[in-house]
Amino acid sequence: MQQQSVEFNPFSQAFQIDPYPIYHQLRSISPIHRIQSFSVDQWYITRYQDVQTILNDPRFTVDDLPHRLEAKASHLKQQGDFNHLIQTIHHWLFFLEPPHHTRLRSLLSRSFSAAKVEQLRPQIQVIVDRLLDHFTPGTPVDVMAQLAAPLPTLVSAELLGIPSSKQATLTQWGSILFRVFNRPLSLQDYQLINQVALEFKEYLQEVVSTLRKSPQTSLISQLIVLRDEENRLSEDELLALIGMLFSVGQETTENLIGNGIFALISHPQQLQTLQQHPALIQSAVEELLRYDSPVQILSRTAIADVELDGTTLRRGDKINLLLGAANRDPARFPVPDQLDIRRGEHSKLPFGSGIHYCLGSELARVQGQIAIHTLVQRFPKLTVEVDRVERRKTIVLRGFKVLPITVTVP
Ligand code: HEM
């Protein structure tokens, strides 16, 4: 395919504020877009169909971050190593391929089925109600700090069997660990994430040791049985999986709730429709996931030369799948920039596709549904303090750092 000239810089400020016009331009001029970097070609893919095809093609593998970090660490010996970080992410599903991936994923999948997650609804509702009790009508409240961030931490703590008393620290650890997916990362970033990986691991070792003595019904206790009685995973894998489940569900779910609330308040007609027809909440959450996706970019590496619509992606090339762009592809969604909570067709991509499809998608959906439903029903009038809104400076995840809103009751 003839490459036309288009300016695309995912690290620019304009991209961080509103990537959608940039995605449209890229998709229409250069849907399979190449940026040559020092050693490997980077491709940016924006069409829904292409993203879905690549995610389901075994000739594209996930990023081998643990090994890349090992190589980086050996270059930087004087500045310390990243051993704790590497050990932590070594068994994370995101960076594994079959058969290692299949074995570990199969140990977890049943706990995250739709039926299992449905059983958590009452507990999640109690947590949301308690968090919303702190919202004072007429006084601005940062909905990220008071609802979107603590909710996934408290839910994960409940599911896994981790005491929730350390909620603030756990939220912070989860969010710092998840930065391994961000880019670019400085040496200081890696050192901080490595330090947090150590502290988190030491804490989890204590939790596991307590639960070994007094087992519960929680997920960690179930994993301990798989480890100790059935020998189906190693101690390192046990700790890594707990750390992974805790961290990855944090900022992603937080962004679903924050982006969702912001989108609804910015579209008063849609908000009103949802308030008048609460049964639309499931469809609304699917549309919010499409409209402003919490995860914007997935990475893959080509392990063979692959032809995609006339363009050859070469073995070793890095492929960036722009989920946010695919979710606004006009070839798939009529009037894609319009938020429409009654939209018939939902996107299948906000949680990825193929063997790495999000393990926690149902858990995230249910948290999003309960948080947004309860907020908009309990407080009929909601406004955003637009001047005080702050976005996170990340390109892989899209969300708010601070989102002050004011709620009013009749
Ligand atoms: C709105 C919230 C969420 C979004 C948008 C989201 C999105 C995603 C996406 C796009 C992937 C695919 C990664 C890839 O293919 O490279 C993924 C994978 C994954 N997600 Fe989520 N996620 C969310 C919440 C959660 C939660 C709550 C959990 C668990 C507690 C979770 C656990 C995982 C795991 C373990 C994987 C890796 C699966 C594998 O590689 O087999 N996610 N997620």
C-alpha cells in the first residue's frame, strides 16, 4: 500500500487530550501506518477489522517484556537491577504464550466466569453504597479518588482475600506496578516499579502465609490448594498471579468508571435517558467502553512476515493496535463519534480478542454497571468542574487523574 504523509505522534499533548480526530485522520490516510525507529519498524493499526484479525493470528505474539527488561538491566548494571519487577511479571499472562499461558490461565478462568462474578454483585453494591455515602450534595468531590480508584481495590481485596485495611497503599501499589505497560519509561520509573514490586511481594508473602494457616473461601486460598495439594503451580507463579490480578484490574476499571461518568455528564441527553430507563445500564456500559476505551493500545510482535491488505509486516516488527481508533471506525459503527447508549451494536474490542482476551472483563463490567447506575440514580443532577479536571499522562491507558464533580439531590 502506498504510504501517504501523515503526522502522527502518540506522545504529543494533543493526542493525550483528544486522540479521536487524530485516529480518524490516520485511519483514512494511512490505516496501516509505519514509523521507522532505530532498530525495528513500529506499525500503528487503526481499522477495527485489522485489529481483530491480528489479535487472532498466532503469527503475532505478545510483548516479551520480562526478557527485554533482563537485557536492559544487564546494560545498566551500575544503577541496580530490576530483578523484583522481572520476577513479578515473569508469570503474568500478558507476556506469555502457550503452553505456559494456557496452563496458568486455565487455573484462573473459572473464578472469573460470568456466573461467579454475578455472585459478587451484592458485595460490590455494598461497597459502592458506602463510598457514595461520603458524597455531600453541593460540595465538589473528586470522583476518581472517592469512587473510581477505591472500588476496584476493595473488590479485588474481597475476591482475593486480602485485608482491605491497607486500601490506599494497595491502590497506589497496583497503579505503580501497572506502569510497566506505559511508555516511554525512564530509569527512575523502572527503579520505582521495581521497589514497589518488592514491597508488594513481601506483603503478599505475609498474606499467603496467614491464609495457609487459616484458609478462607477466597481466590488466594483456592490457589494455595492448587499449589500445595495439587502441585499445579510453583510458589513464584502463585505470588505473581496474585500480584497480576490485583494490579491489572485497578487502573483499567478506574478508567471505565471515570471516563464513563465524564462522557455521560458531557452528554446530558444520554444521562437523562439512562436516569429514566435504568435497565439500559448494561448497554450504556458497553457503549461507554467503546466511546472512550480505558485501554487504548495493545502491542504485538510479528514472528513471521505477514501480508495485511497489501502491506508486508516483517518478522520482528512491533505492531501497535489502536483499540480506541478501532472502536471509532466508521466502517463498523455508524456515526462513531456519537455517544448512544441505545446503540444496537457493541464493540468486541475494549477487552481485546483471541487467547489473551481480558480475564476480568465480567468483573470490570459489573463494577462499572453498579458504580455508574448507583451514582446517577442516587444523584439526579451531576456537573463536572471542567477547569479542575486532570488527565493522566499515559498513552496505553486513557483516563483521569482528577475528576471533580458536584452532585445534587432534588
Ligand atoms: C474496564 C476494565 C478493563 C479493561 C478495559 C481491560 C482490558 C484488557 C485488555 C484489552 C486485555 C488484552 C491484553 C492483550 O491482549 O494484550 C486484557 C487482558 C487481561 N485482563 Fe483486563 N481489562 C479490564 C479489567 C480487568 C480486571 C478487573 C481484571 C482482573 C481482576 C483483568 C485481568 C486481565 C488479565 C489477567 C488479562 C490477561 C489475559 C491473558 O493474557 O490471557 N482485567 N484486559
